[in-house]
Amino acid sequence: MPTEQILKNLQTKIRVKNDLLRCLLSEFFATLLFVLIVNGSVASVITTGLDPVEHHFWISWAVGMGAGLGIWTGYGVSGGHVNPSVTIGLASTGKFPWRRVPIYFLTQFLAAMVACVICFLCYYDAINAFDGGERQAVGHENATCGIFTSFPGPHLSIGVGFFEQIVNTGILLALILMVADSRNAGPPFNVSPFYYGFTVLVVLLSYGVNAGAPLNPARDLAGRVMCAIAGYGPDVWVPYGKHWWWIGTFGPLVGAVTGSLLYYIMIEIHHPPEEDSEKDNHNESGYQIIAKSAEMVESHDKVNTETGI
């Protein structure tokens, strides 16, 4: 039997028609790919003895592009949120149904957990060679737990760390809504994931040194759980004697809602009605008015409902 026919028969038998299940499968796979790239980029630096701070630019680029590609994977089905912060940020401004938030959270966490385990297995020999089998979370030159989750610098206090996560995730969500806003000269629908990845990159370059800019509670918590199971000790939860574990989980969620609402209040709600906007555009001089097709506007409306990082 030809391969094409086999695949066609397989599609007929296993194709999912339920919209929610399709979205969850898409979200799981997109998040899985994203976290695999994130963790792999950090592991490739740490296990070769390089300094993550000195190679922050390298890691940031890999994470930013990984975010864009992960989003692209699920973009047309689930929206490719790949991050609970994005899901709750969109829901807080009415762009995503609240009833789907808990199941998206769970799906993203499970996908991140699987990705952490896969990355740990892929780099198992390299990690053993680097740390000699002595699993260390922080405070050791051969610590490898930072591959999978975030930790504060020794200088960073809990209060400043929490505030920073609100700021950096707030910036991220504001920029995501900016890209998705068709009435704010947003990019074409089919290239938007590239810009979402770029927003992750610029946030990491701006606020990624103090604590790695967790941004994604699913990846941060899943990595912490995996490291605890793998024997990294209590420092996984309380690095440098600080109860950091909740910062990377709840800080980004607060920041996501804050950034989303600020963009909505400062920019989005002040767009003139469609009729007035079109009239103003015809009367304006000195500016090049870029006409968007009805199809493009419709596509961006879909982005506003489903997009994410």
C-alpha cells in the first residue's frame, strides 16, 4: 500500500474533530517544542563550562527564536500561547475565554514537564560529566539546575525579584497585544509569530540577568518539580535561603494581567470607531496610509482571540 494511502487512512481513523481537544493537542505540542529549545539552549552553554551570564546574548536569541517557532507551531489551531502568562493576559482583556484558562494551564505545564524530562535525558551524560553526578541547584560552579528553571542572583531580594517579574512580563504582554492589534499597524497574520519571538528576545536582553526572566510559569514550575525529583535538593525551592519558587510562578501571572490591562487602557480602547477611523485616514495628509484588506483585518481579529507566547 502506498505511503500516501496509509497516511490518508490514518488521518481518517485518528483525526480529532472536537475543537477543544484539537486546541489542547496543538498547545501541548507547541509548548513542548518551545521548552525543548529553551532548555536545550541553556544546557548547551552550562554543560560545556561556559558562563551563562557572559553568553546571555546567545541564550536570549535561542529562546526568542524558539518562542517564535513554538508559537508558529500551534498558531492556527490553539493560538500557540505556550505560556500561562499569555493565556491569562489575553483572558483578562476578553480575548480568550476564561473557561479554557485552567485546562490550558494544565496542558502547558504537562508539556513543559515532558520537555524538561526529555532535555534531562538528552543531556544526562553531559550533566554527569560536568557535575560529576553531584546535583547542585545554586551556589556551586558546576550547578546545572538552572538549565530547567530560574534562580535569583545572590544579590536579588524577594521583593525586587517579584517586582521585576511583574515588570518584565507586563512588558511582554503589552508588546504581544501591540503586535496583535490590527488597528495599531500590526504585522500580517502569517508572520506575527516572528514578532512575538522578537518581543521575548528584547525582554530577555533587558531584564534577563537578575533572575533569568522566568516569564513562563509552566516552564519554571515544571523544571523545578523535575529537578526536585532528580535529586537537586531543597535549594530547588529555597535558593540562597530565599523562598523563590513562588516568584517565577505567580509574578509573571500578575505581570501578564497588569501589562495586558495597561495596553488596553492606554491604547486599545482609544481607537476611534471603524467609521471615524476610515474617514480620518482619507483626510490625513503627510502620512502614508497603509490599506489593509478585509481578509487581513479578519486574520488579526483571530490573533487577538488566540495568540500567545
